[in-house]
Amino acid sequence: MNFLRGVMGGQSAGPQPSGAETIQKLCDRVASSTLLEDRRDAVRALKSLSKKYRLEVGIQAMDHVIHVLQTDRSDSEIIGYALDTLYNIISNDLEEEEQEENSQKQMEDSGSQFTEIFIKQQENVTLLLTYLEEFDFHVRWPGVKLLTVLLKQQGPPVQQIILVSPMGVSRLMDLLADSREVIRNDGVLLLQQLTKSNAAIQKIVAFENAFERLLDIITEEGNSDGGIVVEDCLLLLQNLLKNNNSNQNFFKEGSYIQRMKPWFEVGDDNAGWSAQKVTNLHLMLQLVRVLVSPTNPPGATSSCQKAMFHCGLLQQLCTILMATGVPADILTETINTVSEVIRGCQVNQDYFASVNAPSNPPRPAIVVLLMSMVNERQPFVLRCAVLYCFQCFLYKNQKGQGEIVSTLLPSTIDATGNSVSAGQLLCGGLFSTDSLSNWCAAVALAHALQENAPLKEQLLRVQLATSLGNPPVSLLQQCTNILSQGSKVQTRVGLLILLCTWLSNCPIAVTHFLHNTANVPFLTGQIAENLSVEEHVVQGLCALLLGISIYYNDNSLENYRKEKLKQLIEKRIGKENFIEKLGFISKHELYSRAAQKPQPNFSSPDCMMFDHEFTKLVKELEGVLTKAIYKTSEEDKKEEEVKKTLEQHDNIVTHYKSVIRVQDQELEELKKQVESLKVQNEQLQTTVTQQVSQIQQHKDQYNLLKVQLGKDNQHHSSCNDVVQMNGVQPEEISKLREEAEKWKHKLEQLEQQLREKDYLIETLKCSPPAVGTTEGSSQTKSGLEVESELHREVETLRAQIQSQTTDIAKLQTEKQELLQQMNEIVGLMEGRTSLKQQLDSANSTAAILRTEKSALQQELAESKKEQDDLLVLLADQDQKIIALKNKLKELGEPVEDEDDTESGDQGEEDEEDGKEETED
């Protein structure tokens, strides 16, 4: 300490040492002192000097400080000073005086050099990672800052060291769970630097549950209303997701897209947009765009788009899009985000087409956006965003293209003029005095025709009213009229893009274009002239349009057949000159810029020349048109034949495609039906299984009840025994009843026969006797015989009736007995039901008692545990008392043992008992 006072400005009268000398003495002290306190004070002094004398401390003391990190790990205070010193040496955050003396470049160079020295020994970085595991704030926080600045200075090599270090990335992920916000927030900054441009580390961080933790932090901090911590988390999320398909898929599969929806719930009151909120929301929108970027694999983009629709994220974005009071830059970025969320996704495009602006009367969102696009008072970036949104809405959306074109057709135009349609806005922009509106409207209309030949033919029907008293002209004619009037370059470029898109792959449109005799001379004149550099792009587009008119020409116009047009080029322009002018398009700087990505991204309105989709068309046609110009008539004929063959082949393919499409639809429906039947089958199987289980349970319960009833009711058992002894069962009773019915029927038949015989006897008795001859006597004799026979039969029948009556009486007696037994059985069944109810009640009571028993057992176990804990505490207290007594004995203090005390107490009790006996 005395040394430090002398070094750091004590009361010495001698000359003060220079900074370098002081640093050298401190380094010697760190290297040679045996006392930890001296080394700690020296490192603390170096830390203070490292801010002002960064270079000197770095050169002289860096090795000593690293040595301290390696040897004094047990002392957190000196480790904290050492880490802070290294941070000051390597960091470029110098004081103002230092910044004035050194340039920023020199500072960066020195910081980078010190970083190289530190990471040259990989053990230093590994050692630093171990210090990040320390919970001590004064060690962990400086360690986080030091590793962050190392990554800033030398990112790739430090990333590689951390990547190969065991559990290196996992240790850093623990920083996000630190309860101290300073460390957690700086941990986010550290992970930002760690994940830059390193896909392997990005994947590890993502699978270490980074998405969950970062989204939790964003939610805790208030989403878009949060502070700079939210901004840092969003930047880290962008690092993890941008251009990383694996992490994007993991983010989607983890249902994290659904957690983004609350970010955009800005509320109805949009007042009070702070700068931080604007920044946060801007980053949130960019994060959505990262997931649905056109540069991502189509499958991944499509799945994210669908997820955003199903979770309501797209709907929330459209709400912001149509809200009032939203800042202009947020509105622009929201339009761009919605554009990419709906691009190429039919479901999302259909939903966007149904969105209406909150106006009176309600207008479609597309119409409101187009009004902004053709309004020259709107900001340039906003107009570009609306154009991009319109292009994305029409991308691979033939249904949307048809709806837009239909608003231009005569049969669908609103005659009342009460509402403005998309087609009317596009025509208005196409023929306005603002060149930017001309270009935007022309490109937008070209996208409505992209890869849709039927619509190109439909658009030929559009007629425009030019002025009063003049007949209407077609839209195609009006475009060529404006083109020939020598308007601004931007306007002409837009119209030529529209015409090239319109005529390509549409021979009927080419015929309509060539039918105007002024068009071909205008194009050849533009191509043949030697114009300024600014006009080169117009010349190239005119050459492209003329080439399309040749290539897609069906030779229906005699004066403009393919061969005659090629002869005209050869005569007035020259084939080589024509090809050279055609090449002006692809060689243009703005063409290369537009070909990079679909979004229109122009630094100024003057740079708005080419469209991304149009660059694809140029690339496709440039080589084809070059070959077409040099082909002879014979080659053209052969090509025509090949084209016809290909068309036939395409028609066949189209037919089969339609058949396959229908079959696919039917197959999908059948698959759905099969899935539905499978589900129903599974449900029925489950129901059957449950019912079988319930039946088995009922059987078991019934058997149990039978056993219990057999034990509880001896009378029931004896009755059952009697029934079984008699051999009477319900089936036998029914059989006996049937036999009784049969006997009754036989008895009725016999009685009927008896009545018939009685009637016969009575008839014979009443008949008159015969007179005279032997015949009369014989007849009388035969009558007597008959009568005797009848009497015998009657007696026999009576005997049978008597026996049957006896049998019937017996059966009736048995029937009464059986009915009596049945009544007894019914009574027994009622008793069984009563017993079952009593059993259920007893079971419920037993269940309650079992619950109470378990609760009492749990309380008993807890009481036993508490008793055991008290016994342990008492044992510890006894041990402590014994130890204290031993210490008192060692100090010479008189101490009574517990045994003596107890014996003394016992003796006193005995004396008192003796006294009481004496008194008695």
C-alpha cells in the first residue's frame, strides 16, 4: 500500500514518475509480490491507468494480467480488476482526449492487434469461458464485456474457438437466464456478436432454446412498447433466422410464429409513437419478412405464410395497414411485409382481396393503395411499396389478375361513377402527366397480364374515350399513340415494358399491334437513330418489341409477315445493329440491379426503369430473338411446323394435366373420406372397447353382488336351492304353459266331438219307427246297435274327458305353484336391488373412510418426520451443550453434569416426599 501511495501521487517531494515508469513498476509489483493484497492493488491501479494509457498498459501489462487470470482464480476481486483492464485495452471506447490524439483507424488496429495476442493462446478464451460460469457479479459482468469486444475485433477466429470448446455455446446461453438484468442484457449483445455470419453457431444457439427465452424477454419488456432491450433481442433473432433455413423451420415448427401476433396489437389509439417504439416495430416487421422472404426455399416460405394466416398475424398486419395515425416509415414497411406474406400464396391473396378500408362507403384495400401509388404527392418509398404489394398480390394469382382486368372491360365498368375501380386508377395513372405514375401503372398492368394469355386477349377489348365527338380507341392504340408522342424517357420505358409483356406469347395481340401501320415505322426509326446514352434503353426496348412482333407473328397480315419484317430490319437497321441495340437492355446498370430481387428498391425516382419480372422476360427472349432474326424463310417454315407439333403436344399435355388434376381432386376427396372413415372407425372401436370394459365391470360387480348376497341372505340361498331342486326354470315354465295350451285345445276338440255325437243320438231317437217287413226289424236292430255303439263311444269320451280334466287340474295346480314361486323370485330380486343400493352406499362410505385414512396417514407421516427433525435438533443441541461444557471445564469454570443435576433434583424430591410422610 505504501508503494501505491508513492506511485499514485503520495506526499513525496521528488519528481513524479512518467506514466510508462509507473506502469512498469506496477507490472513488476504484479509479477514479484507474494502477497495477494499487493497484487490486487497493483492490478487495480493498472485498471485505472488502462483508460488513459491504453497502448502502454497493453504492451507492458497484458501478459501479467493474463497470468493473474491463470493463477489467482480464487480471488474474485483481483479477477474482476484483471478482466476490466483487458477490456479497456482491447476496446475502442476511449476517452475524448484520446480520440482527439488518435484516429479511429489506429484505435481499431491496436484493439485488433491486442485481440490477436490474447486469442493466440486458445486457452485464454477457454479460461474466459470458465469465468462466465461464476455467479459473482464482479467477475461475470466484466467477462461478458471482454468476450463481446473480442468478438467485435476478431469475430471468426473467436467464434471458432468457442465452437470447438466443450459446452462453449451452452455456457453463454446461461447468461439469458441470469436474474440480473445488466448481465442478461449484455449477454444478448454478446450473442449478437457470436451469431454473426456463422450458421453452425446459429443452429446451436437456436436449439439451446434461444427462441423461447428471447420471446419471453420481449414479452416481459412490453413487446413494441419496450426499450432498447427489445431492440437487441430482435436483432439477435434476425441473426438466428436470416438466411438460415434450418432455424426458420425450427421457428415455425415450434409454433413461435403464433407468439409474434401480440407484437402488432398497437391498439386503436396510435398517438404517442416514440422513437424506440418505431424502431422496435420496424425490426419486428423485418423479422416477419425474414421468414417469408422470396429468396427462401419456396416450400419454407409457403408454410410460414399459411401459419401467419391461420394464427391471425396477416389480419393484424392488415389492421395496421388500414389504421390512421401510423408513422409513414412504419406504414411503408408494413405494406412491404404484407406484400411478402401474400406473395404466391392463394389463401393469403384471397384474404387480402377481401380487406376493406374503414371509409364511407367501404373501399377495397387494393383500391386505396392504388390511389396512393398514382398520387404524386405521396412519398416515393410509399409508392414503391404499394407497387410491390400490387405485384405480390398478382404473383401466380390468375384469379386476382382476372378480377383486375375485369374492372377495365366494358361490361363491368360502373356506369354511375359512384365508385373508383382498380382498372380506372391504373388507366388514370397510365395517362397522367406524372411520369412516375405512368411507369408504376404500366408495370402494374403488365403484372396483371403476366403468364396469362387469355387475359391478354381480353384486354384487347378495352376501349377508351379520348375526347368529346371522337370515337373511342383501344387501350393498345392509346399506348402506342402516347409512345410516339415523344414523352419522358420513364414514361416510354413503362409503356414499352407493358407492350412487350402484352405481346409476348400472344399472336392475336401482335396482329392488333401490327394492324396499326404507324407502329412498325416508328420502332424502326427509333432503333436506327443515333440517340444519346439516356435514350439507349428506349432503343433496346423498341428492338425487343419489334423482335417479339416477329417471333410471335402468325403471318395473318400479308404486309407484315415474318420474312418481310426481317427484310425491313436488314434494309433499314442492319441485323448486327439490331442485335447491338437489343443488347442495350441487359447491359444497363439499372437492369442488373432490378434483376437481383423482386422488391422495387430505387434510390430515386429517376432510377425507376426496370421491373424484376420483366428482366426475366428479357433474359428468356434475348437469345431466342437473336436466332429468329438470322433465320431463313425455310427455317421459319420448319420452326412453324415444330411449333404446331409442340402446340399439339402442349394441348395433349394440357388435356392430360386437366384429367390428372380432376383425378387428384377426386383422390383427395377419397383420401378425406378414408380419413373420415378411419376416424369414425377408431371412435367406434374406442366406444366398443369402453362398452366391453363396462360390461365386464358390470359382470364383475354382478358376480360380487351374488357372492355378497349369498353370504348376507341365507333365505335367498335356500329359496334358490328349492327352485333348483324342483328343477323349475323360466324356460321350463314357458314350456309348461305351451303344453297346457295344447291340452286345452285338445279338450275343446273332444268337447266339440261329444256335442256332435249327442246331436246324432237325439236325431236317431226322434226318427219314426218303420212298419211291416223284415226290413223294418233289421233296421230297428241296426239302430239299436248304433245306439249301443254310440253309448260306448260316449262313455269312452267321457272317460277321456275325465282323465284330461284331471290332468288340467294338475297342470293348473302346478301353474299356481309356479306363479307363487315366480312371485317369490320377484321379491328376491327386489331385495337384491335393495342390497345392491346398500352395497353402493357402503362402498362410497368406504371410499370416504379410505380417503380420510390416507389423509391421517399423511399427517402421521408428517408428524413423525417433524418428530425426527426435532430429535435431530435436540441431539445437535446436546452435542453443542456438551462441547460448551467441555470448553468451560477447560477454562476452569465449575460445571455441573446433567447426571449430577438430575440426581440432585431426585434427592430433593425424595426429601420433600419424606417430609410429607412425616407430617401425615
